[in-house]
Amino acid sequence: MRMRKAVFPVAGLGTRFLPATKASAKEMLPVVDKPLIQYAVQEAISAGAEELIFVTGRSKNSIMDHFDKAYELEAELAARNKTKLLETVQEILPPGITCIFIRQAEALGLGHAVLCAWPAVGDEDFSVILADDLIDGKLRPCLAQMQRVYQEYGTSVIACERVAMDDISSYGVVETQPVAPGLGEIRRIVEKPKKEDAPSNLAVVGRYILTPRIFKLLERTPRGANGEIQLTDAISAMIQEQTVLAYEFEGTRYDCGSKLGYLKANVEYGLKHPELATEFREYIAGMSQHLNAAGPGGKK
């Protein structure tokens, strides 16, 4: 059992990063030297994806260009004997991987974006990855972890993590029946509940493995908050018909949809970058000494 198709909803406007995202997709923001969408694509491929389906919007041509072949750039690098850089460019999309781009004409929410991918996905199980959620899976990428659960149980799997109750209203939240350590069957899912109404502190993050039944459910899901079709609402309907599992992944998630989360990701990935780690670690250590010497007020 393998998911050949991965869906990337990338039509969002990225308003929290304006003006950087005025003319470029937020998914193209780099973490050290790779854009967020490339990390997401590599994670999908690690779980067996062969067809990458990007649901895009206006001003998202940079994503298409990134995964297209750059003949002039490759020729220039080859002529200058920049072999390592040439390999880096050519490895952005491995051989045998197909990209499909679908335009989401209206910004009607995540559920609608997933529904737009239906013609390309067809009657297959598939994954959904939100590039905003950059997940360092440590020993194994998050989606590859989920793939193992999917292979064992043969049903939909949603990535989840424990979050502080003060932050709970920013997430979809699940109530589960334990199945195994770190794994539970979803009994209830609530979108962005108030702290006092949350069924748990187990929040949904941007990784899903779904059966094609979700498309029929999305098709008849009414618009909710802000006139958007919520994926959470369709999943809530799905759990009435079939098993959906919540999986607490191993690793660290960086919310790169927020400026602070994005900065944290750059620091953490910089500290383990093979070319930069040593010098960057020394720089961080020096900054820490400077800040400690400056004291609480920021001045010596």
C-alpha cells in the first residue's frame, strides 16, 4: 500500500509575510537555502509519492518555475564547471516525479483546495501536505512515519501534536480513543475551539493521509467561517463512516506561517547545515554571550 499522489495546497496569500509575499509565494520563502515547498516535496517523495499536485492561486508562478527545468541556468553552471551547484539544481525534482498544477479560482479555504485536486487524484488514497508546517522528523520524515501507520491499518491518518491550551484556538482539535502508543481513533474533531470547549490539547497539524471518500464529503460540505469550506468539517463527517486515526509524530514542527516560527526554523536548520553549522554555532554562541553581558535592559 503506497500513496502515489500528494496534494500541496499553495494558493494562500501569505499576508503575514507581506511585503515579502507580495509578488512571490509564501511557500517559496527559504529556510537556509531551500524553499519551504521543496522541504514538503522531499517529504512526500520519501513516503513514495510519484505525482505531486499543486493547488495554486494567482502570483504562484514561482512555485511552477522552481520545479521546472532551468535550461539556461544548467547550461551556465555546466560551462563554468560548477558541478556541485548543477547537481543541486538538477536534484530539486528527481527523475520519474510528475508535477500537476491546478488553479484554485477562489480562495474558499483548505477544504475547497483539496476538492480542487479531485480530478488529478481520482479514486486513490492520497496525502496532503501544508508547506507552512515544516516538520523535522529526526530519524524519519513525518509523512514516512504516517505511511507506516497507513500500511498497518489501511485507513486515513492525520498528524497531531500536543499544544499549550492557551494556543488551542488556533487549531483543529481532536478527541480520540487510544489504539496504540501515540495513536488513537478520532471520535470528534473541532475547528479552532475556545479553550474551555476544547476536547483535548491534541491539535491537527499540516499532514494528512486520506481516502478518496473525502471528496464526496467535501462536495456537500457547506461553507463555514469566512465563507470557506473547512477540511475539518469533512473529516468530522468522515469519522461517522470510517476509521480516521490521529498520529502523534516523532519530531519537531516549526510553524513557518508565523514570523517567529519561521525564524526559529532558520536558526535550527542553520545549526545543522553541513556547510554552515560550525561557523553559525560560533556566531550564535557569541551572540548569546553579548546578550547575557547586556543584561535584561539590552544595554551594557
